[in-house]
Amino acid sequence: MKSLIIASTSTIHGSGPLEYLMDELRVHFKSVNEILFIPYARPGGISHEDYTTNIAKAFSAINISVKGIHQFDNPKKAIENAQGIFTGGGNTFVLVNQLYKNDVLNSIKKAITKGTPYLGTSAGSNICGLTMNTTNDMPIVYPPSFKTLGLVPFNINPHYLDPNPDSKHMGETRETRIKEFHGFNTQPVIGLREGSWIEVKGDHLTLRGKLEARIFEYGKAPYELPTNSDLDFLK
Amino acid sequence: MKSLIIASTSTIHGSGPLEYLMDELRVHFKSVNEILFIPYARPGGISHEDYTTNIAKAFSAINISVKGIHQFDNPKKAIENAQGIFTGGGNTFVLVNQLYKNDVLNSIKKAITKGTPYLGTSAGSNICGLTMNTTNDMPIVYPPSFKTLGLVPFNINPHYLDPNPDSKHMGETRETRIKEFHGFNTQPVIGLREGSWIEVKGDHLTLRGKLEARIFEYGKAPYELPTNSDLDFLK
């Protein structure tokens, strides 16, 4: 049975990495001793090694060890054999480019489909959607495609931000950007605020965390969805 | 002689479209009766027609008429014959995709090189750099390449924003994003604040407007450059 936590962010303001999710992760990864970490998104350009060390520190709180995918000669085999998988945040373009380069997107999808528990945060959540077209990241590398895992039947916009009425900046709001997305694409987009996540259990999707999510369906006005809502209707 | 205005934004807070630039544009386009407008970036998904109408209204202040490139059967010929060219802001991915689709990047470069005065704002400025890898826009379509006009020997980050110390949002600052860019690319990036522009006269580049720009050179700490500085050293 598929089992995923697709989180807006790894860290919420004023607390440590994954701290707000730890109780969930204890349950999510209850039968896991070691997690395979995919550090490809390299936030701030951090090395795979250093990123993995930071994540290992966070998971030590629940007695789970962490190994980075870069430590394995064969990344496909590493995914196949993983007890649990975590893809961390950073730059989605860098992440997706590296996933294509190592040809592991299918391996991740297969592992998750056969039941390997998965955690994604930020860029690692983006890739669970149909495409990465709703990432907030800067396109610092050109990946072979924007197509991603399609483990949920919509796109994800992590770190969703409400418009700031005091802003004097003439750049687009997040809502405008997603409206522009719907000028060229028809799949729904879920704006996941920091502290929210999507829980996937088999084919059942639920919004979790303390906050509402903002839903953007093609041809409809965007609207708020309360936490603990069923997301199965989004197609 | 090349003659370009490469502006961070079309509009600054509290004033109308292009208003802050009008005195400059009067001089820049002094021998121009009609401008060819490239509306491909479609801000907020606006149609080519409506976008062109809005821009025509702004240019009527200096008695210049505006025709949209979409009104011509042959966009290449339209560029060749243009007295002046303006590419407006919106979504850089949409703009670049359409420029490739219509195969007009070379035509624009040729026209500018032979002396057709050019104005770019936001996305229309981004394309003057070497690549569009430092756009702030959402990747709502997948263009055939991120390579752009290379009319200046660096990349541009329009709408440059300083880090907000009060932010509780865990997304990356602009500075972090550009640092990440330099993990994979070596060309300089100029962070152009709203109200700033680059003036190109022949091979001579100058920073204009009231504000400083932030310069990001590979392997160096970012630094501020005062307005009216020569930019010829950036390579």
C-alpha cells in the first residue's frame, strides 16, 4: 500500500529541521531502521555529504539512521532495497535534472507503489505531482523534462504564500503565477502552506497539519480547503 | 550602433506603466513613429491583443504608435522592418517558448545589432542576458532551451529583492537563489532593483536609475554598485 507524506516544507519558522513532523514520522517510518535520503536538490548549493549529515542528525531523534543515495554505486538498486525514502528540499530543477541523469524516477515510483514509505519536503514534494511546472524555484539548470512522478493526480505548490497587501514589489503574487499556469495547463494545483502536508495511504489522500490549503482548479475561482479534508476529489 | 534600455520593471509602485521611464523613452525612441511590441510574456495570462492595447495607451503619451507582433503574418519580417522594438514583462518561460516557436530570437538579435532601438522590461530584459536561468518566474511551460539573446555578457535578475529580515517564510532569498545558480554556472548576474535599468550604447553599458544594483560574480562575495556605474567590466 502506498504510504507518503508530501510536506510543504522541512522546517517551520522557529523550530528545527523536521521537528514539527517528528511525531508523524515516528509512525510513518515505524518499521524502518534506515532511510535512503535523496539530497539532489542541494539547498544553497550544499554538498550531498553535508546535506545527508544534517538530515541524519534530525532523524537520530527517532533512532533512524540515514544513508545518502550518493553513497551507493547503483542508485537504482539503492532505491529498490530502501526501507524508506526521503527526498529533501532545495532547488527542484537541480533535483529533477539529477533524477533524470541517474534515470531513477521510475525506480522511485515503483518502490513507492510497492509500499516503501516516502517522505518529501518542498522540492521532494513537488516531484510527487504530475509536473514540476508549479515550483517556486529558480531555473538554474535545464532538466530534460518537467514531468515528475505523478503519484498524486495534480500539481503541488509548496511554501504557498498569500498575497501581501503591503508589498510595494511589482512581481507577481503566487496566486497570479498559478493563474498563469492554468493558461497553459489544466490539472489542479494545491497551494500547501508551510506546516501542511498531504498524507497518502493507498489511494486515499488527506490534507494534514494545522492550516487550510488553497486549491486551484482549472476554470474555477481558487478556494480554501480545511485541514483533514479528503483530497480524493481532486483530479 | 546598438541602443538598448534593459529595465527591471515596466512599472514602479504608485505610478502608471512606463511612467518613470517616459523621459528616457522619448530620447531612446526619438526617431521612431511606431514601435513593434512583443506581448508574448502575457502577464496574468492577458491576451496579446489586450496587452498591446495597454502598451499603446502608455506610448501615446509620447506620440508613438504601437503594433503587436501577433498582428503581422510574418513575425521575422515585422522585426526586420521595425523602427523600434519593445518586449514587455510577464512570464519568461512563456515568452522564450514563443520566441523559439516563431524562430525569431536571431531576427531580434540581428535587428538590435544593426541599430534598431530596443526596450525590455522584466521578462523582456531577462532575454537580453546569456540565459534565462535567473528569472523569478514560474516554469509554467517547458521551452526548448534556456538560452537567450546574449546581448549583454551576463545574466539579469529583474525585480531584485533584498532579503526581508522579518520574513517567517522558509523559502530561499533571492541572494540564496543566485548563489545556487553559481553552483552550476559561472557568468555574472546583475540584480536589478525596480526602477533601475541598463543602458546599452554600442558596446558601452551603464547602470541607470536611482538605485544601486547588486552584483554577483562567480567565486566572489556579492556587492553593491552605485547608479551611473560603467558595467563594461562585467564579463
